[in-house]
Amino acid sequence: MRLLSQVNLNSLKIVESAARHKNFTRAGEEQFITASAVSQRVKSLEDQLRFKIFERGGNAVSLTPEGETYVARVREALQRIVAANMEATGQSQAHVLRICVLPTFAARWLFPRLSAFQRQYPDIEMRVSTSCATYEFSTSEYDLEIRYGDGNFPGLKSELLFKEDLTPVCSRELFREVLGDKPLSRVTPEDLRHFTLLHSDTCTQNWRSWLGFAGASFVLGETKSIYFDSCMMSYEAANAGMGFAVANRAYMASDIRAERLVAPFEIHHPNTAGWYFVSPIKAMGARKVELFKKWIMAEAALTQRQLDIEIAGLPLALAAMA
């Protein structure tokens, strides 16, 4: 057995990445190595430490109690190394904004807008991570996160961006292929029986919730279904004409406006949960955090105003099909 003092620094970085993603494949992508190489590095380190860091289970991994303690200390040590390097080279972290964002929120809402923030504040260096996990700010490198929930995040400052508002969407071509020239005024939730429903493993209750709200729960037992591992994939499948996805309006508004998708039902299902700007109280007041907060809150308010107008008159969803 090699001495513990000879533990490779890269192995520690790999273990921290695997713990953060809870997945060896994603850790490998982040570290530019294969999932097999990640597994080998982890196994080698576990042999040196003489305890298991991870419990393996299919594609996902989880930390053991010993692993939780160990990774927390490793993460803190790595952050200190980065800080020491920055200090030694005279570099400051004041201009570096580190954020963690839910993957679908990032791809469907944030990224199309983020270039505007970059143009407005070119001196702020963005470092964006996407993950469905939430982190303890005391042991993570992030200045802020965008989280989904009810806004109750103890010990943290949170502000609502917008609430979830569910609606079924499908491609224009599929809609006409299945229902032909049926007048929109006669289209009802029962018509979903003729389509494939696209589900997400990360939002398992969305279809049940919307159909229940619309008084058409029976549809679930009378139609085909396809399941995806993320909401984002179900949305892409809807764009590809595979069926109906039930989606957050804020995510799909641009596709509806561009007439790639249609939202044919006047029924919209507002949710009590939503997306929140979340940051530790100690980070508030930092210029980079305050500027980003001001910008993203303004963008979210604009999104909400646009949705309110469209929901009130439904000009985009219905006029597109006229």
C-alpha cells in the first residue's frame, strides 16, 4: 500500500467531481477522462484509505458516511489550494461569478439570455455549472444557485424568479397529422388520448397534476407513454414530433412564438413551486452577486409579464393554428 502522503491531487479532484455529480460518467466528462478511469481512480484511493467513499448502484453513486466527511474536507482543501494559488499570483476572485443552475433551466431559459449580461458586464467572468443536486454553500465554491422549490431554503437568501405554470405542447405538424382540421374550439384534454405522452423521470407528477387539474386523469390509462431521464429531453422530443410534453410555459414560450410548438389548451395549471435565486447571506452585497441578481430578476419579471399577456389572450398558441 502506498503512503497516504502520496495521494495524487488529481485523484482528489476526480473524487470531488464524482461526489458532486453523483455519477462517474459526468465526473469523467468534467475531468476529460473516461468513466472507467474515474472508477479506477476512486477504487485506488479507497484502497489507500481503507474505507469506501462511494456506494455504487447502476449509473448513480452515493457517498458513504465516511465518504461524506472525507469529501467535505477534500473540497475545503481544494478550495484553499485554489485561493492560495490566486493569492500567490496576485489574482483576485472578486470578478469571478460561480453559479450552479438546473440543467433544463439553463438550456431553456438562462443561456438564451446570458449573453446580454456578458455584454453589460464584460469584467465579470462567468463559471456556470449545471446540476440537479443542491450543495452546501459552506463547502461549495458557488456564489449562488438557481433552485426549484417552495422558497424555503433555511439559512439562505432566496427570491422568486417565476412560478411553474404547466401546459401541454406538441409540434404543429403532429397536431395537424392527428387531429386534422378539427376546430380549436372543440379540442379538449380528452383528445390527448390520440397522442403519445412524453414523461420525465425528474418531473414524474407533472402529467398527473395537469390532467387532474383539467379533469381528465383517465387519459393516463388510455394512451401510450415514453419516458426520458430529464424534462429537457421530453421537450426536445416534443419538438421532434414524438408526442405531447407537459412543460413549463416559460421554457417553451420561444418555441410557441416561433410556431415550432403549439399549446392548444386554454387550461393552464399554475404550481405553488417555482425557480428561486438562492445565495448565502454572506455573499449578498458582493458586486458580482448583486449585479447578477438585479439582471436576472429583471429578466424574470419580463418573462412573467409576457406570459401573463399571452395567457390572458392566448394569441400565440391559438392564432398560430388558425
